[in-house]
Amino acid sequence: MALERIKTGIPGLDEKIEGGFEKGSVITVLGGPGAGKSIMGMQFLHYGAKNGENVLYYSFEESKEDIIRDMEAIGLDPYELIKQNKLNIISASPIDFEYLPIIDSIKTNNIKRLVIDSLSTISMYFENNSKFRRFLLDLVSSLKELGVTTIMTDEQSQGTGENEIMFFSGEYLSDAVIKLYYTGLGGEYDRSMQIIKMRRTNNERSVIPMKIDKGGIYLK
């Protein structure tokens, strides 16, 4: 049976992953500061909301006002989508956080796309990795049960290749792991993306040149 896929809203990506993300899958997006993790999440949600889906940005790092300003800065207009209740933005404290408020928001607002930004922020407030992994296992299991297509961001170093990926958080539970790189050297394509893994998908495996421009991320 053919998998149902949804378009990512990121120009150049869908054709490299057999048409889009698997519907209901969980994708971890890794990268260092400034690599474009949050932008990728915003772009993914904005595309879904523009096409009639209810979407949710759940942030542990920025206020709702800052997220709106970030979207505006890359040319994504959030206001009408927020007014229509298509785009939902929640800013929460990571201290002693439980996953149930995310699940409640999904059910209440009939959410189809979700971004959690970021796992690394939440992890700092857990006593040890074991408790954090248990939290993630419960969260990811619930998201899969609800059929929500989810991007979770996670901050990691700029090292390339699968051996450089530290599977200490959501990566080991995810259906897909995508890593973003930023050289900071300038030029049109001074960023890149690598699809580390994507279950049930014959995906591009090489490092893909990437840029951030008006509208968000573009792949070469």
C-alpha cells in the first residue's frame, strides 16, 4: 500500500524524499545556532495553514510575539492565519514540563502539523537522560497515535556525517533525521542540508546546497 505523504512547503525538498514527509511521521531537525531549524519549522507550518490545515508551533525558546516577528522577517505573513485559527502559536516554560499540554492543544484545535522547538531546551531541565528519554517516548507515541506530522528541532554541532550525530534525544525515536549546516562563509549557498535517515523512503543521501531567502529555505 502506497504511503500517504504531505508536502513540506520547502522548495526543492519534496522531490528528494519521494513527494514529501510521510503523513503522521516524526522528524527531528538538527543543527547549530543559525542553521535554519526554526525557519524550517515555520515554513512547514505556514504551508500547511495556507492549504487549510490547522497547525501548531510549540516553542520553549521564544515568545509568541518573537515568533511572529521571525516569520514576518522571512516573508511569511502569519496574521490572517492566526485570525482564522489555522496557525496556533504557544510559548511555554521548559521547567518541569509535561507533554500532556501539547496533546491537549492538538486535540482541542484539530492539529495536523506540529513543530516543537526545541528538544535541547527541554532536556536541560530533566535530572538525567533516562527520564528525558521516557518523556520523549511517551510524547512521540502519543503524536503517532494522533497522526500528527511533527518536526522537533534539536541543537547539535556542525559536524557532518551520520557518525557525528549524537542520538541522545529525539533522533532515536524519529522516523526521519535531517541535519542543517551553516558555514558562515557567505555566498548564495553557504548552508546545506543532509537527510541522515528517513524510514520507508528512498531519499537523497548526499549533502544538499541550501539557502535562506524571502519565503524561507530553498534547496538547490
